[in-house]
Amino acid sequence: MLKDMFEHKRTLSFEVFPPKKDGEFEAAFEVLDALGKLSPDFISVTYGAGGSRSGRTVEIASYIQNTLKIDAVAHITCVGSRREALLQVIEALREHHVSHVLALRGDRPKDMSDEQFESRDFAHASDLMTFLKENTDLHMAGACYPEKHYECFSLESDLNNLKKKQDAGAEFFISQLFFDNDFYYSFLEKAHKKGISVPICAGIMPITAAKQLGTTVTLSGSSVPKALTDLIAAYGDKPDEMRKAGIDFAIRQIRDLQENGVNDIHLYTMNKPKMAAEIAKAIYR
């Protein structure tokens, strides 16, 4: 079980996503092979919006678990899924010996009507976790939000939801990406006071291109500190320099976390093994 390793070592894990097109799968396995050589403690695999292309998540997770011999954590989202469909995905994971999942509500699919949204089987990730605990023997991780989920009206309310996830069976948490470590330290202190006792992995996304701030980062709701905006202003139109500066920012951020007792890092790799290798070498040399 992954939860046991956190007590004994400093961990580094990766997130990858399945390719959107079938013709890109050969390159995806090359990415996984390269990441596997870095010996991460586990690799998580994202899930399509509303459960779309869940079979690809299973296929990638199976390759990680059975070919690379690295623990795979398969994302499962419930916002657009019925119980029966989720049980089919879970059975497929079981057949491929994948026993860990990251249980998420997920983002509402763009084509999901208000009526469908209101009548969904699972309102929250904690509801999904309760269902999984009652119907499977999976080991579950959950998501947490250092600056609160963008739909939640307060951090206090979000922490209450986090406690529900722990009570529902979450064995560890992976945080949403963040760029200001002070927010994270404050979050950890408040989570501890709320009774959160399971390990929390710090989610780090290197910004290697200026356009990332207009897509993934904006959607996450994470604050962007002046140091990062200054970096983008200086190098945003210089791709090679921007990549180098973004990786350096992530390395410095991780080192500060480690120096302050944060021992578990989850790297959002964006399927870029060379970038992941540069960071891994710098923080564990």
C-alpha cells in the first residue's frame, strides 16, 4: 500500500495524461518508459472529462503497474458517471492489478445539461469515496486545494470537505498546483488543526511556456506571485529561456518546500520526461 511508504522516505511522484488520439499511443509509452527510468514512487494517470476515454486511463495505468513495475494511481471522476459505469471501470482496473485510485468529482463536461448535472449519482468526491469503500477494496487518494477549490466559498468550508474525504477513506492527498509556498504552509497548518492526519503530496507544475498561465493555471484558481509574473514578462517570448527559467523556478520552489519539512512532491509532468528528469536530478542530487 502506498500509504505506508510516506512514513519512511521522501517521495517523488508524477502525473501523466493519456493521449487524446489513438495514433499518439506509441509516443505515450515512450514517455512512460523515460519517466520510469527516474524511479518515481508512483505515477498517477488522469481521466477524461465526464469519464470519457476511461479505457485509455486503464491501459496507461496497466502499463505503469505491470510493465514498468511502478505503482499506478488511476484517476476516477464521478461528475458525469453512473454507478454501473464506474463499477465497470473499477473491474477493468482490478483485472490489470491496479489497486490505487485518485477519487475526484471532476469538472462538469461542457455538453452536460443542468438537468443531468442536478441528477448525477455523486455530488461530491467524498460521495464517490464512500461508494468505493462500500463496494471495492481499492486504496484511495483524494485531492486538496491549498487556496481552496474555486467553487468553494471559503477555505474553512473546503477544509471541512477535506475532512469528509479522509473520513470516507482517503489514505493520502495530492494537492492542486500552487506557486506561492506560503499559501501551502498556511494550508498545512490549518489542515492539521482540522484533524487531517494522512500524508499530503505537494503538487508542483513547472511553467515552461507563457501560455500555461492562460490555460491550466487560470482554471486551477491558483495565485501567481510577482516573481513568476516577472519571469514570464522577461522570458515569455523567448521559448528556450522561458523553459529554463520555469524549470529553475520549480526547482527553487521544491527545495524551499523540502527545507521546510515537506517531503512528498507530486510533479505535474505534462508528459515531458526531459523536464521531469532535470527537476528530479536537481532536487535529489
